[in-house]
Amino acid sequence: MTSELLTDPPAPAGEDLMGPMAQVRLQALADAVPVALMEFRLQDGRLRLLAANAAARRMPGLGAVRTPGVDASEVFDLLADTPLMNQLLGVVRVGAPLECRQVVREPGRLLLAWDLTARRVADDSIMVTVRDAGEAEALRAALAASERSLEEVRRELREQTEVFNTTESLARTGHWRRIEDPGETVLLWSPGLCEIAGFEQQEWVDSERAVSGILPEDRHVFSQLRESGKGLDVEYRWRRPDGAVRWMRSRVQRALPRDGVQVVMGVVQDVTDEHRAAEQLREQLLFIQRIASRIPGFIYEFRLHCDGAASVQYISDAVREFMGVEPQEVTADHGVLMLRVLAEDRPQLRRSAIVSVRRLVPWQCEYRVRMPDGTVRWHMTNAVPHREPDGSVVSHGFTMDITERKRAEQEIERLAFYDALTGLPNRRLLLDRLQRAIVTSLRTRALGALLFIDLDNFKDLNDTLGHDMGDQLLSQVAARLVGSVREADTVARFGGDEFVVMLQGLAPELPNAATQAETVAEKLLASLNQPFDLDGQQYYSTPSIGVTLFGDERLAVDELLKRADLAMYQAKAAGRNTLRFFDPDMQAAVNARSHLEAELRQGLARAELLVYYQPVVDRHARLIGAEALVRWRHPRRGMIGPGEFIPLAEQTGLIFPLGQYVLQHACAQLQRWGRHPDTAALSISVNVSARQFRQPGFVAQVLQTLKNHGADPRKLKLELTESLLLGDIEDTIARMGQLKNEGVGFALDDFGTGYSSLSYLKRLPLDQVKIDQSFVREVLANPNDAAIVRTILTLAKSLDLQVVAEGVETTGQLSFLRRHGCEAFQGYLFGRAGPVEDIDAFFYPTC
């Protein structure tokens, strides 16, 4: 017995609603049971009372049982301090039934004695029955009290019978019993059944008369039910003696024979009013369907239930035409509608629908759907939500096809914002995008660039070959410009033979952003320098490009365009077919960078790059390895640190030969150390950039280098940066695994300064993490840095990773690191990076 039995009568087949009469009738049935019945539901970790029958409300010792929603501890107030509450919670969570006796006494008298059972009836609900065992104990104590208790039970039974009979009458419900034994069959009708059948009240009814009112065309239904004896609902029509025809709903239950006696019981309910209401509902639904079939779209009713479940109660047949699905498919599973919506439109559709339902505000949304034939259509849905008395939210909506309207809007937008010849954004759209790009750059601190492009000698082409040829050239130039930049960048035709390229999301530092803009400009120059095909004839055209950056200061759109235009004229003055930056200092920096790049290429060819080694020691200051670091001994500028040329090598691709150069030196040194017992255990760490690591053939290149030099792979450790985790993590893990299988070790460099995800970190086949020197530097002065270092050490220990602390310069830093479990160190305290002879001096001081 659940709260449905205590509060809601069973629904007829095919109907969703039950009449209030049925609820009263079933409540009366539950109230007629002399055993205390209570249903509790687990809410927020507490058992809350959902319903209780009359016996529970009358039972002594049950507190607050008349108050739905009250906590179980208040219902069983006399047992609140006993294990009972935890036992009941266990029934809900585990599902094991509970049967126990609860006894509470106080000096001189018995407070209560209950036989209590509890069973789970739903995922979060239990049914508790309580039988008073105090009567038996009292009988044992005093025989005289038994007569009074018996009389009380008889009186209560009479009251329950009267209540039951009254409830049947009010609920237009009745019941019957047929008692069968080998010698006699007796059919008993309740007063309520006699009343709804139109008979005078009688307890004994003849079997023939019991079915005399069933309409002949419905008798087969009742006969099948009676023969099967299953507890199923059937409905049939009954003609009363006064001629009125009523709809009846009946359920039959056959009990197991006992001592040769079999009892069959049935419950009958007059559901004529329900049938009338259902008929009216069908008529209204038919009316709605007729209207819906004549409107250009489909209507629907969507319900969000209190438990979070959702369903489509109704949807018109037009959904078949508009979405390519059958109405019955939608009512069975409304998710089929979402499958038709384009994947990129689903998040916005869901978000707007959720806002509408939560805030109870009208909903309107435009989205695209893919039809079964592959075509894409635009739809617009409008809906108005409202909350029902039961707490659910119902939305009535209408969906229509707006594809033609969208096409018209797109055509209007194309005419207003796009160039008719090239299809590129026109001046108007460019100015709007540029204005928004400036605001975005100021907010995100990511710089942008504006490239003003003018075709050299375009007027000569128009004058000599005609405007048709000029139009062909402009169209081809537009296509090449679009193909040379990212999708996120904007290429616009500014007018005549002038084009503008707007770059966004560049580096926040001016030098780096200038480098990026220069790279794109050179790519555009190279593309436009290729011959054009104009009606089968090759034609060469060159551009002059002016570049200006934006985002570092607030400038007006007109000012930016003016700067780019001025830079373009500087490019023309410099001989055309070139590029110029607006800022002279920036141009000088770009020139310096280009010069440095050329010198670095020469330096690699001339072996000006040196490999230095910085010692790595253990907690006893014993040398255990070294990190290979590259230095550039410039013939004029002297020694150049890696911070000046490594980023340049990354940007230009020189990092590949440079990285291979360092790897070869490290492997050769490992081979030399491996020949001597004193140095054979030393390892060398080599830094590998993300770009270098992802190059095709990197794994094979490392293994071949080790093989060529006869170096032990177990002594080589590749140091990776956390930026590597921003790429294809699965490819990274696979590459690391291939090298790991050959013995090569891995360290995560500058740990804590990047974007490491713990979920990725535990998957990477790492051997070591290196604490960045920025944390070690302030470890004694900054509590935050100290906490970070301790956390890294603890995390590394839990992941079974070695830790090397970088940048150790003082004995105080060393003591702190040792105290918190760090085992390896690197820094000026133990030695600067220098030639390999400095490392050898650790072992051969006399050499």
C-alpha cells in the first residue's frame, strides 16, 4: 500500500485523471484497516510523513500523525531517542524490510508496546505498519482489563463499519465477496454496491441478479475478468432498475483457498462522471485538432513535472510536415524533436527554454532543423508557461517555419553589409566590426592589427584592359586574401582597389603582436605576388600594405584607419610591393628581429651555439645529473642568453634544428660519461618545446639520435612544459608512451605556472616534476609561495613522482625544501650553467 492508495485511487485505462470521489473511497478503504499504516518519503535526509490511515491517527503514542510532511521523529516521538529512526532510514536506502517490537516503559506502567514493520514501496518511500502489542501484555497483567479492551475493539469496529459504509456511499463505490466451499456458495454485497446498482440494501444477493444489470454487449468483459481472477480493472455498463445506464469499473481478486473455502472479492466504482468528462475532453481535443490542422505551423503542450521529468502531452499533426516526425513519436519521447535541431543551435535552444520555464516568462527562439531529406529549415517557437496547482509547469506553444523570412533577412543583410562584386564585408560592416574589436582588445588585453592593402598600378589595368578585367582581378585578390588568414579574421573591401584585413587575438605584447602581424602581411604579399589568370592570360599585380596595431590604447576607428592608410603610403614610397608599420619604433623592432633571425640561422650553421650544463644534486649535495642549456656566443655581441633567441626560434621554426643540436650534444655526452664508473649514473635533462615535441617523426628522431651516439636511453630525461597539455593530450600521451617504453624519462618543467590539469597529470607517464624558481625564490618570505611548494611536494609524493627544485640560491631555501621532503635541487647554490668541464670537475677536481 503506497501513498497512491492512501491518497489517489487507481486511474482507469487510458485516462490520466481520477475523480475526487475515488480518492475519498480509497482513503476510506485504507482507513478501514485497523492496522496503523503510514507512508514516509526521504526528503533532504529526513523521513517525512506523506499519509496515514485512520488507525494510525487513532493509535496512542504516534505524535503529529495528522500533520502531513511532519518528520518521522515527531510521529514516533516516544521512540525518537531509540535506534528506530536509523533503522527506518536503512529500509529506504538499502531496501531490507524491518520487523521489530518496540516497547517503552516507565516506572509503574507500560507506555507502549508495538509490533512494527517497514517496507520500501518506492525508491524514496517506505510503508510503516504499527500493531499495538500492549493489549496482549495488558491481558497478561490483568484479565479484567481484557473485557473492556474487547468491548472497545467491537465499538471501534462498528464505527469503522459505519465510516466505511458512509465512505462507499459518498464515493459511489461498493464491494462484494463470493465465498465458495464444497457445499455452498454465498455472494455478499456491501451497502455501497447496492446503492450504485440501484438495489435495496441487502447483504445476500442472488448470483443471477448480481449480473442482471450488465448490458448484454458488455457481459463478455465481466465474464473474462471473473474467470481469470486477476486484479485488473475492467469497465462495463450497468442498467439500473430505474432504466439509467451507468459506467462501472470493477476489479476482482481471488484469494488462495484455505480449509477448502475460497473467497473472491471485487471492488466496483461508478465512473459515469469520468466517462462524461472524458467524452467532453475528446470533443475539445478534436476541436483543437481541427483548428491546428488549418494553421501554418504546429501547436503543442509541454509539461515539466515536479520531479524534473518532462513530457509532451499534445502535439498537432502538422509536426509531421514541419519536423518529419510522427505525433505519437513525440508524445512517447519528445527528445526526437531535439534530434532534428542542428547541434550548434541546441545549447542556445535549451538555455532559453530553461529560463522561460524557471522564470515563467514567454519564450521565443529561432533555430535550425534538418529535415529527413537533408534540407535545413529555420523555425521559430513561441510558448507561454504557467504553473499548475500540483507544482508542474505547462507551456503551450506554437512553432512555425520562418525559412523564407530568414532568406529575405540574409539577402537584405548581404546587400547592406557585403560587397556585391567580391562578397566581402563592405566598409560599413568593417567599421562596425572594428569598433567591437577595439573594445574587445581593451578588455582582453589581446592586441589586434589592421592591414590596409592597396593594389599597385590598378588604374593602369582598368585603363588598358577594361573594367571587366579589373573586376576579375579584384575577385581573385579577395579570394586569395580570405584563403591566407584565419576564419576569425576579417577581410573587407574598403573601396575601389583597397582592401582591409583585421586581425584579432594577437599576443598582448607589442613586439610579439607586431611579429604576428608581419607574418600575416608577408603571407599576403607572397600570395598576391603569384600570377593571376585573367581570361586565360597571366597578369601580375603587387600590393602595398600598411600595418598598425590596436588594443594598447583607446583610439577611434577613423584614427586607426588613418594610421593604416599612412603606413600603406609609406610602403608605396618605399618602392611598392612591400609592407610598412605605422610606428617607426615598431618598424625598427621588426627589422631588428628579422636581422636577429638571419644571424641565428648563420649561428647554427657556424656552430656558434653552445651546450652548457647546470648541475642537479641530491639532498646531500651529490651530483646526480645535469640540465642541458643552450647559449649563443655571438661573434660581435658576445654571449646571448636563451630568453632573447629561444622565442624567436619558436616563432620561425628554427627550434627544430636547434633542439636537435642540443639533443645530439646531450646524447654524445651521455655516451662519454657512460664509459667511466664515476659518471655512468649521471643523467641529462633536455628541454623540448611543445612545437618541437609535436613535429612529425619526433619520437623516431630521438630514438635514432640515442642509437647513433650509443647513449643509454634511461639516462636521458626530456623536460616538457605545461603548454603541451593545451594541445592534443591523447597524442601527447601516445608519444610519451613510445619513448617511455624505450627507457626515456620525462619531467614536467616549471610546474605550477601553467595550465596543468590533475586529471591529465595522473595520466602522463612522468617521472619528475620541477618546481619553478619563481616559487622557490620567495619561499621564505611569501607564505603563498611556501604553501604552493609544500602542495607540489605533497602532490608529487602521492603520484610517486620525483621533484627537483629549480633556482635554489641560499642555504635557507635549501633547508626549507629539505624539511618538506624535496630530494633534488638545481640552482646557483650548487653551480651555474657552464661547459661540461665544470661538471667533470665534480669528479675529477685535479683535471
